Amino acid sequence: MDVSKYLGAAFLKLDDVKVNGPMRLVITDIEDGKYDRANLSFDDGTRLSCNTTGMRALARAYGTESDTWIGKEVELSVGKTEIDGEMQEMILVTPISPAIPRA
């Protein structure tokens, strides 16, 4: 019996990307998440609660309509950013697929 339907979509954590990253994945779905974040689903079955920094990077490349993000390849890596005056590690989202043309 294939038990994959019982496994659920695992949310990626910082340590997952540290150990397995950088990771190149394709966005398959975007939905509202908790804490004013969007949840990105990927072709490998994982998900990411995407922070504002990642959302801005995706919006710059692919526009503000999330439907245009489906099928786009991104890279997840670990980096640092300043939060409340302190440098903190976080998952960075970098668009890999070509940006969509601006009108």
C-alpha cells in the first residue's frame, strides 16, 4: 500500500535547508497561511511559510498575482538578514525561472 497520502506536506524548517540546501524546487501552489504569511507548496511535497523578504523577491520577479508563480523554479538557501537590529539566519527564496516581462 502506498502510504504517501498519509504523510502530509511537511513544512520546511531552517535546519532542513541547512542540511539539504541549497534546494531547487518548483512552486505548485500558494495558499493563505498563519501569521499573515503565504504557504508555498513545492513539487517535492514540501511547503514553506514564506516570510515578507521571500514574498518581495517573488513579487519582483513574477508580479503580485500569485497564479503567475505556479510552475516557477526557486532556490531555497540559508542566509542572514537584520531583524530588530540583530542578524538572524533565515530561509532565503531566490527566483530561478526567468522574471516575467513588465508591462
